[in-house]
Amino acid sequence: MRRNQKILVVDDDRDLLSLLEDFLSQRGFKVVTLAEGSKTVEIGVQEQPDLILLDIKMPDADGMEVLSELKSNSLTSYIPVLMLTAESTPASQVKGFLTGADDYITKPFDINVLYARILACMRKSLSTTRTKKDQINLLSYLIGHYQKRGYRVYTKLLPDFPDHPDGWKGFIPDLIIEKPHRTRCFCFENSQTIREEAFLDRLKAMATMSIEKGVEPTVIVRTKEAKKLVKEICKEYGFPINVKFIRRRHLWKSI
């Protein structure tokens, strides 16, 4: 398990980076180190780590601001963040947790205690992390798949693409693909999100797009139970929305 898990360590202390890289690598983790706090979000999006260890006081960035940016970005918001810092005041710890930190350890620290806290953070976030990585991998596959078929691609989940076509108004799905005279859109959902109050609002928005704009909407789920529930909701409200259960990536070729 750990050989597939990655940790991003962000700290301007290069000796500490070297120490943590050696220690964590010996325990089977892939370790990415970063001395420039200002690049944390960029590298987080690129590397998609399972955990981020983040300092607060760095010459080029405020760790609290970096934490806020991580939690505001849809591609990094799910990644657990453990603050590792010399800032030991209660006010700093409270601010860290309120900003989105999953744990907070002050320097100097016992490296074995840090290791135990790392494992605890990863256990708590494992299901969410797997779900999000699965979504990103599937999204990347879809983008390549539809680009080869001549579609223009729009997604709010990746920074290298526009969110939506020009003139688009209202709700923005996770993925929009467009050809002359045909537009399709997709929302990625899971067992948790389909039980949120906002899910019904998303379905209503997609149904409206289908009726008023001729957009072909699809909800993507990864379990049969979720597919059944979404189809029941769409039937109850009369929503003209496709529901796809996708277990493996290659099944997308049938869409």
C-alpha cells in the first residue's frame, strides 16, 4: 500500500527536507520535497500526493495562505494537510485547523510521533483520496478520448482548460464537450455527493440545460447502488438525464 502513496513535504529548511525524505522513503513512501512554499499548489496539482506536510513560516510564502489556497482548489482540496511548524501558539493552531489543516505538529518534534500522525491522517482520508484520484484519472482519460474524436473540451476541474464555452450561463458541470450542433456534459458523483441537498439542484440545472439548450447531460457514478438511486430520482422528477455506471476506464469506449 505505502509504495503507491506519495507525500509532499514543503519547508524552507533543506536539512529537514533531506531528513524527512530519507526517513519516509525507507518506510515505503514516495516523497516529493519542495523548498518554495509559493509553488505548493502548482506541485500539488501536478503530483497529486496523498498527504502534504506544510511549514508556516517560509521566506516566499505564508503557510496559512498556502493552506487556504490548497483547500480552495478543487484538485487539491481533498488532500490532507499536516502543518509542521515552529509556530506553537494556541492561536496559530486554531487558525490552522479552521483553515483546513487535518493535524498540527510543532517543532522540534519526535519523528516517530510524526510518522504515527502521518499514518492516522492517511487512514482518515483514504476513501476520499481514492475517490478524487479516480475522478481525476477518469477525467484525464475522457479528455484525451473526446479530443481524438474532434470535440472541444471544457472543464472546471483542470487548470489547463476553460471552464465553459463562450456565452454559457448558469450551472457549470464538471466536463463539457462540444462539436458543431452537439454539446454533451458530465457530472461526476459518488455515494456521498448524491445524498447532499445540492445534488438535486445539480440535477435540476442539468435537466434545464437539456430542455432549453439541447445539451445532452450525463451523471457518472461508480457503484450500481448509486446508479439505481440516481435513476430513481431522475424518474421521480422527470429529468431527461443519462446515468452511467463505470467500473473500469475502458468501458468509456461504449459511451
